[in-house]
Amino acid sequence: MAESFKFELVSPERLLVSEQVEQAVIPGTDGEMTVLANHAPAMTTVKPGVVTVKLAGGQEDRYVVFGGFADIVPSGCTLLAESAVRVADVDRQDLARRIQDAREDAADAKDDQSRAKAEQFLNNLTTLQDAL
């Protein structure tokens, strides 16, 4: 059995995970990182994507994150996400409606700044959809 470490996933809204895990796979901006117990200290920015955690009991859980950063030390890892949601908690029909609305918002944008913001939101939603 692999050694476990403390993993926390925090979004501005709430603490999503605070568990002993065997590993965590994080979508770092320089590529995916697999964090294990006794990992060398590191800090990385996180791009939108899926975080997969393998709990100490063996089960896996997945979360979609939309940016942030991860602080990794030998005894644990804390991921501070700009936004995060557990994949199992996503309502697929609601997500499809939101994607359609975001596409319309991007198409109807009056200026470049509004369009860029709408396209970023659409990218976040499609990242979530791809994770499902």
C-alpha cells in the first residue's frame, strides 16, 4: 500500500477536499503533475482541467478546477482553485444550457473585452463538459 499524505482542495466558496490520499494528479500549466507522499517542495500554477485524487482507501474522486495554484510539500499538498466542482455533482442538462448561453454571449459581445470574458467562461464550461 502506498504511503498517504494530506491533500486539500479549496475554492473561494468552500473546502472541497481535506483527506489523506495516496496520490493527486494536478493539471499544472507546465503539464500534469502526479503528487505522492514525500514529494519535493514545489509550487505550480494550475490550468483549467481535472484533478484526480486517489484516497487512502483506494477509491478515486475527480474535480474540475478553473485555475489557481498548488503548494506541494513532503507532508502534503494544498490546491487553491479559482473555482472548483466535483465531477459527480454536475447536472449535465444544466451544463448544456449554460454552454449554449455562453456561446450566444460570446457571439453577441459588443467589444473585445466582453468577447474575451465570454470566451473564457465558455472555455471553462467546455473543460467541465469534457471532464464528464
